[in-house]
Amino acid sequence: MKRSYLGEFEEIVLLTVAVMEGQAYGVAITHEIIEQTGRAVRLNQIHAALDRLEDKGMVKSEMGEPTAERGGRRKRLFTVTAYGRRTLQEIQEVRVSFWDRLLSPLKPATSL
Amino acid sequence: MPCLYKRKTMNPPRLADRLLRLFCASDRLEEVQGDLHEEFTYQLRRIGQRRARWRYWWDVVGFISPFAIRRETKAYSIPNSIHPMMIRNYLKIAFRSLAKNKVYSFINIGGLAVGMAVALLIGLWVYDELTFNAYHKNHDRIARVVHQRTVNGEILTTQGIPIPVAKVLQNEYGTDFRHVTLSSWNTRHMLTFGDTKFTKMGAFMTPDAPELLSLKMIKGSPSGLQQSSSILLSESVAKALFGSTDPLDKLIKIDNNLDVKVTGIYEDIPYNSEFQDLRFIAPWDLYVASTDWVKKANDENEWGQNSFQLFVQLAENVNPAAVSEKIRLIKQQKGGADEVKFQPEIHLYPMNRWHLHTDWVNGENEGGRIEFVWLFSCTGLFVLLLACINFMNLSTARSEKRAKEVGIRKAIGSLRRQLISQFLSESFLVVGLSFVLALLMAQLTMPFFNDVADKQMTMPWLSPFFWLAGLSFCLITGLLTGSYPAFYLSSFQPIKVLKGTISGLRFGRMAGLPRKVLVVMQFTVSITLIVGTVVVYRQILHAKNRPIGYNREGLVMMHMSTPDIHDHFDAVRDELTKSGTVLALAESMSPATDVWSNNTGFNWKGKDPALQTDFATIGVSHDFGRTVGWKFTDGRDFSRAIQTDSSGFVLNEAAVKFMGLKRPVGQIVQWGDRSFKVIGVVKDMLMSSPYDPVKQTIYFIPRRAANFVTIRINPASSANEALQRIEVVFKKYNPSSPFNYDFVDTEYALKFAAEERIGKLASVFATLAIFISCLGLFGLASFIAEQRTKEIGVRKVLGASVLNLWGLVSKDFVVLVIIAFGIATPIAYNFLNKWLQKYEYRTDISWWIFAATGAGALFITLLTVSFQSIKAALVNPVKSLRSE
């Protein structure tokens, strides 16, 4: 099966979902990404990315419990599918193999 | 209060929320809104209320993007409602529902098909009428020259034109006309080739006739008419005369004395042309050269011989009205003193009006067949309308039953669009089936219709216009009739329908009103048509029963194209009367059923000088009165024994009245330079139209050969035997002519053909209209009886009799029919009164026609409704009340 390619942003979202292990939903993911990367991410971008990932079959979702701060509305909780996990691994492997072949590993620019 | 304040400020902006609800897909709304609210709460703590609210707006707007926007197809996987599979399903359901309600389906499809077939036939008829004469390529530039004279204050329009008019038009107004064509009357002539002889219609015409009529030449050329000894034959005549041999250059004889050579064959002129029976064209010059009186009329100064037809084709870019005005007075200006006293005018009568605008009333060309075109178009539309009304009526009536179906379909998940498609496809199916059936019916009834309407029409199977019209009609009807159930029923809320509240609310008294209006309309049309039919028939009967002044039983007449019989008339008479099969025979200048000759220029003692004398003048031989059976009121018949009778007149009663004579017999009447003595007065003999008063007529003994022989067959011998006998004698003295005869009573009956045609068509339409209306009524009654099953059951339990119940159900319909009757009466009366005004001799519209029609309509209604109402009333209440 030909693998679907992930965009950089999608990859980050997918990783975040994987990291959050069953507690991943729109707002939580947004906050996590802002915290971890410092990017200015908007809620709708996260939703769009999740939608694409679900289309590609890399995450699946189910409705969770309602909470008061959501006005009694339920969350949609995302988990990474086996296919999504494998995709992440493959990306990682490709990167590692490139890093391994790099003879003089890149140093932070501060040394210059 | 603070609580309210707090709640208000703590919440995200409502307007933004509403916006979100508006565009966001419903299946996503919950999580998106939840996330947005959670984020708002978070931001509220972090950056304060005002900025959090702004941010909320900003976030909501961010969601206006393709993935989140409402898309119904994304919600569930719903097949496209015009997917082939769905259409198959719609049709299957439609067929099932048709098969389930066989009676309704029959009424719908059958009624609509009949309506469509009628509309189709009438449409074809109207098209045929409107394209009459279109065979002639220049039909919009061709005109007939007509002649108008003022006689006793009334303008008479006739088609006879003297030859000098043609010459003036050609010589002085030549630039206005492309062709000026003189023609003799299209009459029967005998054509002989060797031993083959036929009597065919034809005329003598000037050489540009083929071009004027745009005849299509099959063989030879039209230029033959320039020589005086040639003839053009139509294809069918050529085939009859020569069979398969080449007809060109063959020599034939006209009326056994004119030798002509066939120089051209033209395609038969089709049935829907004024010249349909112009079977041959002989050269005008031959006519002039061979006929003495025409030779005389050919003189430049003979303005009084109004005996010829004149056709013109206008030049391009010439205004017909202007030309007509230009030539209007030429006869007055050039004709001399004799002409001026009648103020003669000539006008152009355009070919496009010939067929449909036939009537001339006081010099104005108004009305005629066009009235029937209108009448029948309206009738056709009405019959079709009736059928469509049935369809809609039954659809609405049945909608209550379908309401539950709609509810369940919706509950299971049907979309409105699908329901609309379903109902529309059902109505299209019915319309489609009806259309096919209508085509079939039209094809099957075409021969009958052609016969009644005197047409030669065929179904235009290959005409794209026909199919376009037919299919677009189907589309419109399908949409119109299907739209009510489709759009109305599909709007029901399933929960209400299934609870049953809809039936109580929406199908109440008011809901039935449009249905009632439609029924009233149907019966108005039907009753009007029936009254119309009755009156038309009564008018025909009235005219048929009119005293005709002679006895037409066993009377045979023959048209003579050669003088042979006239020359041996005494011998013929002797032989025939001696044989005992014939009582009497005589010659005349007009057939017994028509007046061929009118004259002016009479004078008598005591004549009012202002009176312009216009008489029908019929030359007859001595025994004419005895042959046809004149009834004398005064004086005596012509007698062979009295020599002076050759200058004697027999007048009819109308003439005596017209002349104002107290003692007509013995009166001397001047005619030109001869004086005649009145020897007898007969009862009016009806010779022309049975609807007009009999014209003042003079019978006299002519000097030249007459064109008709009339024979009274001895009632003691059979007509067949007598005719054989007559043929033998005629062949003996006139061996060259074929033996053709007409019975006077059949010829006389032809005078009623037009009216009988209308009568027949009207009765067919009236029958169909009432049939379709009754079909609809039957369906409605059965529906109402079904709807009131429980009510009837309860009433029965409480002691109502069958009669009571019958009255209960029937009453509504009877009221509707009575209302329809009230509307139809004045309409029919006005319309028919106007129609009858056309006839001088007419029946009256008596009240009993309306009474009888009303009673009949009521009776038929009761019959139709009773079947259902009695059926409903007879049902055992146990059964009807148990049903739930």
C-alpha cells in the first residue's frame, strides 16, 4: 500500500495526538502545541488537520464525556490508529537513517 | 440581577454562536462549539472578557472553511435523488400504487388519454385549417378579385368578374401585379382518349396559371397553355386516362368536341387547397375560340358579363390594401351607364382568407369557418382541461391516504427532495401512459374523424414539431397535475401525520372547496356542450322539415356537357315515358338544388322606380313543373300546346311578393327588350341554401340548350331498373358521354353537410366531456364514500335508512351540478343565440332544451354517485366500525 504523505503540521498534530494518549481533543491539542512549539496555532487549523488525518485513516475518534466548561457538550477524543503509528515510525526511521549518514553532525550555530 | 449580569458576560457572544450554528455541519457542531466554549473559558481567565469575546469571534470566523461547512451529503450517504437506481425505485412504487388502486388508475389514465386524444385530433384539424392553401407558394400574395354591387341598399359580394377588368389590371396597373389570371369556373368536363372517357373537374385558364398556383410539373412544361390546343393534366387524371403509357403529346378530346394535346402533367393539388379538384387546365384561348358567348364577353366593352374568375398575384413590395383601393372603382369608371347604377366595386380578396373567412355581410368580409376553428379549439382545450381537472381532483382527494405513507417514509429517512421526485415521477408515469394511449386512440379514430370532418389528415409521426409539442405538453401536464401532491404532501411533518392531526386540520371543509369548484367547472362545460349539440341538431332538423315546394323523392338529375340529348329531347322523352319506368323528364338551366343564374333589368307596370330588380332566372323546358312537382297557387304550368308560352313566366311566391303584384297572372313583364306574360305562380321551390329565404325566381323557356336533365322515376318501378333503362336510351342518343347521374335527395342532403358535420363533432365532444366528467365524479364519489365509511356506519347504527344515507352522500354532488347548470344556461343561451342569428330560417331555443339537459345531467350525476353511495350505505356497520 502506498503510504500517504504527511505535511509537517499534520505530523506535529499526529505526534501530539500520540503523545496525549487518549486525552487528545481540539482545545487540548491546540494548547499542547502552543506550549511545546511556541507557534501561534488556531483552533480551526487543528480541527482541519484532524479532519484530514481522519480521512487518511491515521487517527480515529469517538465522542467523550460532556463537561461543564463546554456548556454540557461532548468532546471528540482522537487516538492514533496502527497505520498512523506506523507512518510516524517510518518518518522517524527515514530521518534517523539520514542523520546517521551525516558525517559531521550539525552543531548549533552558536559555536561559530 | 447580578446573577443575570454574570451569566450574560460569562458566555461567549451569542451572535457568533448563532453564526456558527448556521454554517457548521450539524454532525460537527457539538465538538466544534464545545471546543470553542472551552477555549473561551480558558481565554476569559487569561486575557479578560473583552478580548476573549473578540477572540471567540475570530475563532468562529476561522471555522468558515470547507471542512466544517454544512454539506448534507456528507452527513449520511444518501443516494442522489435522480440517480438511475432511485428512478427505478420511484417507477416501481408508482406502478405498485397504480396497480393497487385500479379504479383510480383507470379513471386517471383513461380520462386523460381520451382528453389528450381529442385535443390531439382537434389540434391537427386546426393546423390543417390554418395551413389551408399553403401548398401554393405565393399564397400570401395571391388574391381573388371579387365584385360588389349595391342592390336595393344591400351590398352583394360575388366572385364573377367580366373580362375587361382583367385587361385593365394588366394594361394600366401592370406594375402592381406579377400575374393576372383569368379562369372559367371549375366544372365537370368530359375527357376522352380513344374509348376511355371520364368526367373530371377542370377549368380553362390563361397561361400564367401554373406559375400563379406554383404547380409542380412532373412531366412536360407549363408553357403549353400558350398554344390554344394543349392541355395540362393532373397526375391522377393522366394515370386514369393513359395508365402506364407516356401521356405526353397524346391527343384527347374535351367534351367530345375540342381536340387538345397533352403538354404537361402536374402533381395533384392536395386536399387542403381551394384548388383541390382542379384536375386539368385547358388554355383560355381555346375557351374563347370555342364558346360563342365567351367570344362576345371577350369584347373590351362587355363590362356586364360577370361570369369569370380572376386571380392575381401581387408584385413584391406592394401593399395589397393600397392596390385594392386603387382598383376599387375601375368598373364604375369604365363600365358605362348600365354599370353605374349598381355602384360596382372590385376588391382583392387575399388567398389566406379564402378558406376561413368565407362570409360576406354587406360588403364586409367577416366570419365563416374561422368561427368553427375557434369553437373547436376551445372545445378541445376544455375537454383536455376536464381530464386534467379529474387528475388533480383525484390526486388531492387521495392525498390524505398518501399522507401516512409520506409520514412513514419521512420517519424512515426519506428526504423531501426524494418525496417530490417520487410523486412527480408518479404523475409523469400516468401522463406518459396516457400520452401513449392517446396516440393510439388518435391513430385508430383518425379515419372516422377524417370522415366526419371531411379531411385527409394523417398522424405526423415524423414531424419533430409534433413530438416537441406532444412531449412538452406531457411535461407541463405532468408538472401541473403532479405538483400539488408533490409539493404539498412532501411538506408534511411526519410526527403530525402519523398522529393523525393533519387529516382533521387540513382536509376540512375549505380543503374541499377547490375540488368543488373544479367539479362545477366540469359540469358547466359539459352542460354547455350538450345544450349546444341539441340546438345544432334541432336547427338541422328544422331546416330539413322545411317545405321545399317540390317533391324530391325519386328525382334524378344529370349534367349535360354536350348538346346531343337536347337535340333529340323529344325522342328521348318518348322512349323513356313509354317504357313506364319514368314518369316525366325535363331540361333546366340550373340543377334542382341550386341557382346558377341571376339577372337584372326587369320592368313591369306599377314597379317602384327605386326598386332594383334582381331575380334568380331559371330556364326550364315544358315539363319541368310536372317533373319536379310544382305546387301552383295561381295560374297554370307551361304548356306545349300553347305557342305563346315560350314568352311566358312562371313566378314563385317570393317573386310575387317582391314585385308587389296583386294579380300576378296576366301581368306583362319586360326583360331587356322582350316582354313576357306571367302565366302562373308556384309555391316557393327551395333551390339554394335551406337556411336562407327563397329568392324571387322567374322560370322561363330558354332559347339555348340547357345543362341539366331532371327525370322523375316511376315509383312503381325500382330505381335500379329505371336507371338501367335511362342509361340505354342516353347511350343511344349520346354515345360519346359517360352516364353520370345524381339523386336530387342526396344532393339536397349535401346542403346540410356542414351543419351535420358540426352536429356530429359537437355530439362526440359533448359525449366525451360528460363521460370524462362522470369518470371524475365516480372517482370522487367513491373517495368520499370511503372517507365517510365510519360516519355512515355510526348513522346506520343510530337508525338511518339506506335512502337517508344515499341522500346524504348524493346531496353534495347534486348541489354542485345545479350550480353548474345555473352558470351554463346563460353562457349556452348567449352563444347559441348568436350562432342561430346567422341563419335566416332558424329554430328557436326553447326552455325545455335547458330543462331536459339539466334533468339529464342531474340524472347521470345521480346514477354515477348512487353506485358508490348505495354501496357505502349497504355496508354492514359492524364491518365499517370494526375497521380500527
